[in-house]
Amino acid sequence: MIYEAIIMGMTGDEAVAWAAKQVNPDVVPAYPITPQTIIVERFSDYVNDGLVDTAFVPVESEHSAMSASVGASATGARVFTATASAGLALMNEILYVASGLRLPIVLAVANRALSAPINIHAECTDQLVTRDASWISLFGETAQEAYDETIMAFKIGEHPDVMLPVMYGIEGFIVTHALERVDTLPDEAIRNFLPPKREISHVLDPSEAKTFGSLVLQDYYMEIKRQQEEAMERAYHVTKEVMAEYSEISGRKYEILEEYHLDDAEYAFVTYGATAGNAKAVVDLLRAKGEKVGALKIRMFRPFPGNDIYEALKGKKAVAILDRSATFGSPGTIVQNDLASALYMKQGAPSLHGFINGLGGRVLMHEEKEQIYDQVKQYHADGKTHTQEWVGYRS
Amino acid sequence: MGRVQELIDMTELPMIGKLNKPLKEIVKIDNILTGGHRLCAGCGAGTMARQVTLAAKAMDQPFMITNATGCLEVATTIYPFTAWKVPFMHNAFENASATASGTIAAFEAMKRKGIYDGEQPKMIVFGGDGGTYDIGLQSLSGAVERGHDFVYVCYNNGAYMNTGIQRSGGTPMSAATTTSPAGTKIPGKIKWAKPLAEIMAAHDIPVFTASPFYYRDLMTKTQEALKYEGPAFILIDSPCNLGHKHAPGESLEITKLAVQTCFFPLYSTYLDNWKLTGESLKIAKGQSEKLPVTDYFKTQGRFKHLFEPQWADKLVEIQKTIDEKWERLKKKAGF
């Protein structure tokens, strides 16, 4: 059943806050950081105006935000928080505790460059480098996706087969502060999609002497870590199911990958987050010139859908990975490395060319993307299978 | 605020004999921290934890524990076993207070929403001196400022004992540790311990110091702290025979000497209302003798170097400073 949309005008941050308000989480521990601040400001309004029943815990750091999230989530409470950049880096230690204790905390990330030099603008390195923390990791392209992914994130993480925390990123300012039309669901739809009480069997409960956060040594540690991997593998299927279910109530098609003119394409851009919009625009420009090019957006970064990406890119000649993230001394860009691992030795896999771009909010113009396209075609003609380079900077 | 009033109206702290039940009844309660834990023989953390949790259990209300990483945590929760008979949560080293604040907030919200129908549990947080004086101070101060209803118990053994006796902000002046060794040029730690109880008192919350030797005083203070609706802080002198270097059987005798020498005075304070308690009150009143700090130092290997002729002046300086600190405390307590 598709619910009739309630159309609103919101920035990406406001869309996240509005979705969080509708979910009405039990606990929101949060600490402000640009460009996430609007999320916690709006949510504070909802708390102080009595529009949510949430216990808002205005902690003194992001480390404490994630720590309080862990303490709250262990009770079976539904927990939401949000951060960016340095805040996510400060949380890093406790990200592993959250996933290791199998706590489905939901974390919105306003993707922002890391210091130094200090910079407050868009870059996804902050989120991508948490790839080994056993968090489900999604990216959103627009304020609409920010809204929708907020709601889906709870359902994915809390699924009894998963029980893992979920983070989803929207790029700083480009999405967080840009005003867009957002089609929202009525509260009733969200209550039906996400019942107020979590389904959970093992919780920190005053009436039961359970110990959480034990010291686990050589005899059990690896088994517990292996269970996380198995949960991550199940999360792949659960995420697909939840996105399909959400598509049915919202009328907006959600999948872990989004394909754009890929079927007959010989070349493709691979992107995630807001860059996907630019890539689609460039595909349109190139298609108008008769080029056989398409785009693939990776919505789910962890678990990494390697086989799905292979199926989508099989038979293409070459792809350009537009990676708005920095990595140094690496054989590829961050996403390119995963792609290379997923496609290696597979029949019909395209050659992979990674482009580090857009750091600290730098804009990559359409002309520059067209140049990348020409370059990738040339690499293919020259027989190059793998390159990594920086684009859009002054040398 | 009714309970606050009850606390500050108490005229004679400590409330000796004012436990909510006779000790003869309280000792019938099964230990909350059971045998089979793997704390060292002679460790004060187990003793202090049993006293605190027995006092809490005697109050007949549900309570939970959050524990910072440290000896007490690692030695009592080795998977797949646990020594705890109450709900217990460990997150990490520096964040026990933040973790507890999330747990407390969760029950408040879930009760409000009708998702949780049990009683709001009391929360006791345990942390060592490393987890409290140093790495966990920000988290503790933040949680106290926000006013969550919890009792933070710092068991202070004066160094990072769990990792091998490294100096902390709670290590006493001149104590030898593995990172402040008794060298030929520098005699152990070169700074006094951070005044943690005073720092916590400056948050305008009830603050208590306690010693496991004076168990009735410790348990009474625990109950007072739990009765308070809001954050309260207890600093407990906790012996570590491996780190302090003495025989396991001497631990409690040594904590007694810490009080008798005014090295670790017993008091309660709330809103600048300072009250000496127990043995410290007797010393202030002249009813008990104040012993020289050397009586305390000579029991422990960590202070052994101070008795070499080279450091004779240092010992005099330490005694002088302890006397000054004691006089300042006495003055605050109205003596």
C-alpha cells in the first residue's frame, strides 16, 4: 500500500530530524558539530515542544554520545544519534563496542572533511574509513534519501537476523543544508513499518543479573567476531528486503544499487552519495553526444554488494570511480579498492579507474567529468586495467 | 528535593548506626560480587565492591552496575562466566559515566512511553583512579552536570594497576610506579594527586570519602549517596598489594593507617557543608591520635625509597604538606 505523501520543503539535515521525530526514538544522545547541527537543533525543538517522548541526552562529546548510545541501546531502547567528521573519528573506539555488543544504534553522518587543515565541507572519508567497524553503512544522495534512509536504518539494524548498528551519510552542505522537496510519510505509516517497541530478547534489565561487555579471551573472541560477519552477510539480504518493503509504502524505489542507463553502456561512472546526481547529469550530456555511458550508484557500502556490482558492470569496457574521499599511499581509491577485490578475475569485469576528487567540498565541474570520461576511454584503448589519480586540484 | 533536605539536615555525619538495617541483618544478604572472581588475594577492589553492593542491596530497590575498564571489570567478567548477581554493563575505559547516563535515560524514556513497566533502577558506576582521575574525568563531569541519577564510586589504588602499576593522576606524591620509578635522581612521582573529591564537590553534588577498613562508615555513605536523587560521588581508598607492595593480608590494616595518618581523611561534603566522619572526626576532636605519615609509608614498598638518607628532606616536606592539607580540611569542617 502506497501512503499518500505529505510534501514538505526541507534541507537534508531537517529531513533527517523530521524522520527521527516520526520514529520517536527512546534515547537520543547527541553532540553538535557542523554540518550536522541542524539535526540536533531541530530534534531539540521537538523534545522541548513535547512532540517526541525521547530522552535527549546532550552529552559533552561525540565519544560520550556513542558511549551513552551503547548504554541506552543495551536496555532494548531505540537509539538515534548524529555526527560528522571529527565527531565520527572521536566516536571511533566505541563504534566497535556498539557493533561488538550487537546494538542496532542508528547514526546519521553529515559527511565532512577531516582535519588538518580544518574544513567543514563535503567529503566522505569520515564514513568510509569506518568500514571495518562492523556497521552497516549507507549513503544518501538527496534530502529525500536522507529522510527515507533514516526510517529504513532502524528496521535494518534491529532485524533479529542482523542486530548491528547502522550509519548513513549525506554530504555536508551539499545535502545537509540544501533545501529540497521531500515527500514524507504519515506517522501512521511509520508506526506500522517500525512498531514502537523493539523485538529483542537479550537486554540489560534490572530484574535479570545479566553481564554485558565481558572480557573475552582467546577461547571465545574469534567466535564472537565470526558471528558479526555472519550477521553482516544476513544484513545484505535484510537490507534488500527492508528497501523493497519501504518502496511499497512510499512508492519510491529503493535498492542497494541504483543503475542509470547501464544496460547498453560500454563505460560507466561508479559513485555514491551526492556525486551520483552529478554523474547522472553528465551521463545525460554524454548520451546526447551519442556516447554509450551509464552510472552506478552504490547506496550500501557495508556490507559491500560485490556480486551485485559485478552483475551490473559485467561486460562494460571500463569504469570511472568518482571517490569523494582521501586515501594516501593506497593502490586505489577507497571504493575502488573494494571494487577491485570484488571483480578480480571475474569474467567480463571492466577495468577500474579511480579518481580522488571533491575533497573539502571542492566542486568537480561537468567539463571535468567529461574529461574523466575521455581519459577512461583512452586508458581502455591503451590497455590500462587499473589507475588511481587525483583530479580537480591546482598542481 | 525532599531527599536532599534529609541529607543536608543530618547533623552528625557519618551516620554511624544509621544504616537502614542492622549490620547483623545486612550480612545475611548473599554477596552481589560472588566468589570465583579472579581479583588478586588481598585486593581492596573486591572488598570495597562487596561493601558498596551489600549496602545497596539492603535498600531493597533494583540497581545496576556500570564498570569502567579496569581490574574490577576484567577480573569479574571473564567470559563465559560472571561474578555479578546484578545487571552489569561494561563499555570501555573512559566512558562509564556516559554509558550509565544512556542506560538511565533509556529506562526513563521507556517508562514514560509504557514500553518498560518495572521500577526505575538505581545506578552504581565503578571506576578505578585511572578511569576516573584521568581518562574518564570528562565523561564523569559531563554526566554529573546533566544530573543523571547515579552514584559514582572511584576505587582509588593510586596507579594503573591493571596494566602494570603506571602512575596516574591519583598516584600520591613520591610513590614509586613503573612510570614514576624511584630513581637515583627523582624519587618516584613528582606531583601530588589531583584533588578529585574537591573537584567533584565543586559540581555541587554530595561527595564522600570512605575506606573499606571503616566498613560501616563506607556502607552508610553508600546508602546516603543512593538516597540522593541525582549524581553523587564516593572516593574509596583501595589497597593494591601488588602495586603498593605489601603482603596480601595487610591490605585493610594499611587503609586504616591511611586514615589514622590523615593521608586519606574521611568526610562528607555537599554545598560547602564539610563534615569529617568516623576516625577523622575523632582525630579532629583530639579523641584519637594523628599518626605520622611515615607509619603509613613504611608499610609499603612503593614508599621504601623515601627512607633512604638521600630523601630525608622529601619525607619532611611530605609530612608538612599533609599537615597543611589536613588543617585546611579541618577548617572547612568547622575546626
